[in-house]
Amino acid sequence: MRSSALPPTTMRRWATRGLLLIALVFLLKEASAIVLPVLVALILTFVLAPAVRTMRHHGIPESMSAAMLVTTVVGCTVLSVALLAEPVAQWWQRAPVAVSQALNQVDRWRAAIPGFGPPVERRSSGRTAAPTPPADPVRERIASEGVALTAQALGIGLKFLVSTAATTILLYFLLASEHWVLSRCIELLPHRPRLRAMVLGGLRAAQRDISRYVASVSAINIGVGLVVSGTMWFVDLPNPGFWGAMAAIFNFIPYLGPLIMCGLLLAASLAASLGDAGFAALAAPVLSYLCIHAIESNFVTPMVIGKRLSMNPLSVLLSVMFWGWLWGVAGAVLAVPLLICLRSISQRNRQMRPVAVYLRGSDRPCTPLSTLLRPPRPSHAAPHAAPQIPPQTSPQVSPPLADGAPVVHPNALEQHRP
């Protein structure tokens, strides 16, 4: 009887691969300070490399074109940060008052629900002094963690500045030497034209898809930010330009970014005392943002990106969750470009083509399971056509025997017998 268990060598091989994969994941998590700037620079190189090649064809050196592009990107980033610095400073200065107003609103909601309100000390009989209100654990927790939160924010800001500087320098060198690095990588492959053409085609396809995705999504998110800014100004939320910029940034994170944005808008509504005017004024920023996001995700994005870059929603969500757990917000932003790279590689590798099937989005309805379980029909046979026997006008002669004499069938003799 044949055993269904795998051989020991196969089990050891798969166990070794699994351990190596787990070790690689934790290595990427611990080495995020080095790996993350490199990946961001590579993605930006994929986006900006077509512009460098176009300038090279027009006679502009790669070093000069790379310097122009990097300067433009850095200038736009610095200008955006400078425009957002004043609203951020205003919210930072009014943070204690905003938090106190939000907590007062939450306390009113808690008091309206039996058993959830803050503890109230009962007055004793007789003449006693006015009792001091008991301490609220929520307020004490926020006050005690304020200093630690400020120190953590300063540490994150310093790390972000160092990573940004490293990414900018690396981006310049990658753009200036993109053609040289690509030619050296192709030269290291075995001298097989088909293999080299497949690798080069895969890299060019990944560059084209990623650049098209990033450019399209950036244009869409800028439009979303402008619409959100006008909507927040209409509903009287302070600093509408700041919330439009936040909506554009968080919209780069599929599925999870809009949820975070809804939470921030709700907190801002509470801090701005919009809840005093009623539930409609409190929920107006969140509901309006949800309407804008629904129109963008269901109509605008599919029309602009098209079916060529459509991805399976489940694979996108899993990618965002994995890279977000690994590298935080930066990993969640890089999740979709990395998924596009994986799809481009799997489409050109015979062993990884089943992976491309799960990553590719499709509007075609799924085949019923009952149809998949049926045995396949032979395509060459006609099921309803009756076999036609051609008329025989001569005796049927079988192939000759070993001695060379042909054999005549008796049925053929009976047909020609008078």
C-alpha cells in the first residue's frame, strides 16, 4: 500500500524554506531603517526613469536630468510642508483646549447612557463643604501620557528627516546611473537572448505599470484633496486646507486610509465643538468625506486606471495589512506598487503564473463549481452528428500479409456478387 506522507527530504526542504521565509520577514522588520529608504528610492526611480530616458534622447546628460527631477520633487515637497506648517502649528497649540472640549462632549454622551457616566460622589447629610469632583481616569491617562507622546513625536520626526535625506541622495544616484545599472544587470545573466529579453521586458513592464499607477493615483488624490478642502470649508470645519491635504495623503493607503481619515475628522469635529450645534453638524464632515470617497473609489479610479492595472481587492487588502504591520504607514503606501512588481514578475515566470491569477482583477463572472467538477468533453467529436459511411464501389483490401499477398474481405465479395 502506497504511503500518502511526503518523503523526509521533501519535508525537510519545505521546512527549511518556511524557516528562511520567517527569518526574512523579521529581518525586513528589524532592518526597516535601511531597507525602507532603498525601496522608496527604487519606486521613485521606476516612476521618474522614463523622463530621464526622454531627456537623454534629446541630448541632456543623465546626471543633469536627474538633478533637475530630484530638485523638482524636493521643491514640491518642501513647498507642501511649508503650506501645511501653519495649520499644523495651530492645531498643536490648541491641542489641550481641543482635547478638553472633546472630552467634555464625550462626558455628556457618557452621562446620557446609564452605567457609563463618570462617577459622582453622593452628598452626605448635614452641613459639609462642596465635594470635589472625583478624578476621571480618562483625563488622567491623557495628561500623564502627554509628555511621552511629545517625545515620541520628536523621535519619529528626527527619523523621518534622516530617512528622507537618505532617500533623496539615493534617488539621485539611481536616476543618474539607471541605464548603467540596468545594462550591468542584464550583462550578468547567462548569454541567452530569450532570457535577457524576458528579464528586460519584465523590468520595463514593471516601470511602466508603476509609473502609470503612481501618476494616476497622485492626480486622483490631488483632486480628492481639493474637493475635501472645499467641503470642509462649507461645513465650517477649521483649517479646511489641512484636512484636504490629509485626505489626499491617506487616500494613498487603500481601504485603511479612509477609515483613519474618518476617525480624524470625527475627532476634529468634537474638538471644534461642532457637536454643540447638534448631531447633523457633528456628522457632516465624516458623512461628506464618505460620499466623496465612495464616488472616487467606485467611479473615478476605475475609469482612470482601467482594467490593465486592476488588482484583486482581497490581495490588495492583504498586502496593505502585511506591509503596514511591517513598516507602518510607509509600508502601507508602498503595498500596491510592490504588489504590481510581484504581478509583473509572476506573469513572466512559468512557475509563478498561478500567483498572477490570484493578483489579477477581473470582471468576468466565476465559473460554477458544478461545471468545474464535470469531466471535460472532447472538442473534436460532434455529439449530434450521425456517422456517415461512404459508399464502397470496390472491394475492401486489407494490408498485405508477411508473404505479400493481399487479403480480400468476404463482405466485399458479397456486395459485388451478381
